Amino acid sequence: MTAVLFDMDGVLVDSEDYWVDFEEDDLLPDAVPHVYVDLNETSGMNFREIYDYLDAEYGTAISRDEWIDRFDEMAREVYTDRVALLPGLRDLLTDLREGGVTVAVVSSSPHDWIDLVLDRFALVDAFDAVISADDVDGASKPAPDVYEYAAERVGEEQSACVAVEDSANGIEAADRAGMTVVAYRIPAHGEIDYSRADAVVDEPAALRETIRDRTESDRL
């Protein structure tokens, strides 16, 4: 494999627990007070598309503007004050790039949220490309559009890319794009379907080792 494409939330940083608490305890009770929504329905989707999905499926009790404003306010708190970086990520990125592997961020979050993470952890120059679902004139995860676009951006065949994902929608999107999928199991998502992943790991060290194995085997 010649490119590794990292999701951000739940992979690069441990933000999913904060997002789950925010959505379950604060936002969803106001937005869809009359129904329970399993967050795995929407995890991995762009937050604007989540509103559209909820409005179409259940009807919403708050405006789209309020939804966006509350998400944006929470994002700035989460990414600047709360999250921690995946252990060992800096060394992994260095090893991959020194081995000739392209590395990119591929996230459903908007660029300004991604930039908060990259600036805070001094990772602005650590990736060859930073791709947001906002860059794509298409559907959000679980559609494959953002991953198909990412492969084009980094100049690699989709089959030559490893996608690192934590959510069911993200795993499906990368698989539908024809990529090798490494799933990172985190408690925030509970029991989800990992059947479309090529490998599933649940510890940072195992994630790093699996990514190295998937890329080094093709360079031997």
C-alpha cells in the first residue's frame, strides 16, 4: 500500500467520547425530543448532513442554524481543550513518510475544525494532504465519495490506499471505495458491524503495528 488515509475523530484524537456525551445529553434531546436516535446511525457523517438526515427521518425541533452554531461551539471546546493525540502517532507518521508512504487526513469535519487539531498538536506539516468532506461535491460517509476524492488528491489508486476508521459509516465508505480498511475499535461506538474491515484492532500499539504491516509488506 502506498497511502494511508486517517480519519480524525476517534482515530487521530479521542474526541468521540466527548461528541457522544454532547449529542446524547445536550443536543439530541432538544433537536429530536420525541424519539431515541442511535448515534451509530450518524457517526462519521458530516454534522450538517446529520441535521438533514434527522430532519428527513424524524423531524427536528430546532433550526439548522442553531444546530450548526451549537456544534461549532462544542467543536472549539473539544479540539482546543479536551482531546488527546493517538499515542505514538508522530513516530508512525514519520516512519511512513520516510518509507515513501503518503499520509493524509480524511475527515467529515470541516477544515476549520481539522485545523484546530493540527495547530494544537503541531501537525500542520505532518500530512501530505488534509481532506474534508466539505471539499467534495457529493454525499458524506457512508458514501464512498470523500475517499474516492482523497485517492485522487494524493495521486494513488484506491486499491493502493489503507483507510483507518473507527465508525461504521466510515468503514463502509472506505470499503465501498475499494480500499483496505483498518478499523480502530473504540468504546464510544459500542458494538458496531466490523465485517467490512480488513483488520480490527482496539489498542493504539496494535493500530500502529497493523498500519506498518499493511504498508511494509507491499514495499518488500
